[in-house]
Amino acid sequence: MEGGSGGPKKEEEQDGVSVHSPCKAPPSSASSLPKEQSQVELELRLLQALEIYPPGKLQGIHRHFVLYGLMEYLRRSFDRSFSAEEVLQLLDRFYNLEMMEMRN
């Protein structure tokens, strides 16, 4: 019965999410939003969009469809265009995208 310090951490990292690590710094695209739309609101909208477009499908053949769906959801929410790079930067604050890409 080894407790092993790596067991739970490996499990968290397998799906690209670590609940114990702090969020990363906001992407540079946050400064391009109007001041009345806070970074928190942007993050909340992204998390709402993830209910419809799960991050687990950001790999394989569904990757571009999910990314486009997230871009459109944010565009409708803020009446402003978001590039794929901006959306990926926002997602990278919550998910380890490099780890998700390596799972392919």
C-alpha cells in the first residue's frame, strides 16, 4: 500500500487540469477589451462556453470545430471578434493545453 506522492498529481495532469496550481497570468488580449468588460467576466463567459464545447474535444478531429464554437460564443457574448490564438490563451489559464496535445 504505497501512498506515493505522484499518484493523484498524475491523475490531475492526465486530463490537462491541475486543481492545485494557480491560474496563469491573463493573456495580453485582455487589454484589448473595453474597460467595462472585466477579465472576470471574460473568464466566466469562457467557462460557460465550455459547458457546450468541452475542452476534452480540443484534440483530434473535433479540435477546430470546438475552437470555432468557443470563438463564436465569445463573439456573441462581447460583440467583438476573438481570434483562435486569443481563445487558446484564455483556455491555457485553466487547462494545460500542451498536455492535452501530447495525448493525441
